[in-house]
Amino acid sequence: MTRETDGGIQGVKAARNQALWREVNERIRAVAETSGDMEFLCECADLDCTEAVKLSIGEYERIRSSGDRFPIAVGHDFPEVENVVEENDGYVVVQKIGIAAEEAERLDPRSGLQGG
């Protein structure tokens, strides 16, 4: 029972794509030994995206405190399934909506809710 405003199957695909980039960034964060800015991969829904966004470890951790938020390059948002909730120099933060938000939370490796 998916409503069109939930993003439906596109929302789920977008959340899964972004969760994949988040997994890569989690590994980057795990090996980081700096408190300065780092280059993280853009966590947009486009699997072909190869852009990087500069964030401090503190900024990354703040964004990651919510399983339905992702740091992405400016202009890489998909308004059908997410809202821009923060604008910064060189990147924005998006928050998934509807079913896409549920899928993003479910796939968050930090939530402990991950499942198949």
C-alpha cells in the first residue's frame, strides 16, 4: 500500500543506493585519523555519482546521528523522495521522506535494525 507521495519503489531504490554510499563513508570514517576536513563520497541516490564532499569528522557524525539524513553534493537531491534540510558550503544535507525514510533507517548500520 504505497502512496505516490511516499516515493514508492523509486524511494526504496534511492534509499538503498544512498545506504550503499553511506556504508563506504562509514569505512572511510573508521580509518580516519584526522580532526580536519575529509573528503567523503556524495551519498546521493545516483549510483554513478563519483563526486566528493568535504566535511569535518564532527559534521559527518552530526549528520549520521539520524539514519534518514545524507550529505550530498549541491544539486544532487531527488525532491520526490527527500527534502534538503541543511545547506552548507559545498554540500547539502537531505532527509528522506515516506517509505524512503523507513528504508534508509532500516539500512542504517548504526541503528541496529539492519535486516534483509
